[in-house]
Amino acid sequence: MELDTESCVAMIREGTVFEASVNDGAFFVTIMDYAHFACTAIHNGHRLRPELLANCALDEAQRLREEDPWTADVAANMPITLVANDSRYEYDLNRPPETCVYEEAWGQTVWNTPLTDAEKAASLAKHEAFYTVLGALYEKLESLHPQVLVYDVHSYNCKRPGMGDVPLFNVGTEQLDTGRWQAVIDHWVEQLGNIQLPGIEVRAAINEVFYGRGYQATFVNRHCPNTLVLPTEIKKAFMDELSGKVLPDVLEILHREFEQAITAHAQYFLTQV
């Protein structure tokens, strides 16, 4: 199903179960049940608009290095998922509108020639469309449940100078109300630490590599008082982070174990109302 932003919001407000490509394929929305929890993979995408691709100073491998491929697969099969298809190099959904369109990123110039005002405006409109749908969804879920939980799934590179011993899972809590949610956060970290992967050391940590400073948590804090976003970073142990090639056997097990962790944690969350 193909939907524009307005139609997607209308279906959410009506409580319709659906699966759709939204805003010309900018992102996918899957709602199998209006459950009390959702999963997002907002850096999964690799797509650039044709006019931007022609002007991009970075090749595909360079872009892929800082994107989060396969995170949609890790978070698949959940009752509610939102997956970005556009690259964060077009507009970064985990940055506020003021800084979501990069000129330089990770020390590299992104565009051969500066973007025009019209090109920036088109990217900003897509950023706004995503958060319009996201806000409508969380508002709907809050109308149905006393508390709502969001697993905000990302991945990160570990083959960088000075990285050292980094955890497989990192939960960023800097923007979270730890006075209210600490038990829920600790239980999530515990569930992540119980995951088992063949030949891979599993360790889960809080604020060790990333601190949860992304815009989705900021947005939710401003607009959705009874929704908890858990920014969760996964070390790219399930792929070759330099080439982007997936390790299918590891990804399959990670997905299964991650799904079990979410199921157990989401059930625990219900006891904390």
C-alpha cells in the first residue's frame, strides 16, 4: 500500500491495522496491532533523491559506513515498526530540523556543490512528514495505553582508532526521566545482556559509547509525556562494517534473540504502570 502523510495519519487516528510505504517510499509503517510498544529503525535507509545522488561527494560505501543497514531486520516482526528508507545523508531523522541536513558529516564534505534552498526545503519537508506520522502514532498509543514504550534501534561502528573494549549493546539515557523509568531501563539492559551470539562477547551498557542525545527522544519528551524511548545501539558485529556485507547467520540469531528480549521486556513494562 502506498500512502501520503495525511492519509497515513488518518488511518492511525482511526485505529486501522495496515502496512504501507509512506511519502513516496520515504519510510515504511507496519501496524499489526495497536500494542503498547513500537520499534523504529530510523537510520536503516540508504536512498538518496536522484538530484542529490548526482551531487553527493561520497560514494556508496562511504555513506553506508555511517548508516545503520539491517537494523530493520533486527527489529522485524514486532506489532508496530517504523523504518526509514531515505539515507541520513539526505536528512537525519535523529537530528532536529535545524541541523538535519548535513553539509559536512564525520569530517567529510557531503556535497560537491552546496544544496539549493529548494533542495534543503524538500529534505526538511520529508523530515517533518516522518515526525508528523510518528507523533500521530504515539498520540494514538497513549490514548489506548497508560504508558508506551519505543525501542529506537541503531547500530555503530567499532573499528575506529581508540574504541577499545566497547559493548555489543549500548542504551543512551541522557534524555530519559531516570527517576521515573530507571527500573525499566535496567531491565532492558539486563535482557540485552542475556542475549547469546555464537563467538561474540555480549555485554550491555548504559551511556558507555552513546548517550541517547538523538532527536526522537527529544521529540517524544516534548510531545508524548507517557512514552519512553529507549535509544539502543548495537555494535556492527552482525556485518562487515567496512563493506556493509551482512553475516546472515549472526543476523538471524541476533534477530531471534532481540525479539525475545523485546517480548520479555515489553511484558515487564506492563507491570510498571
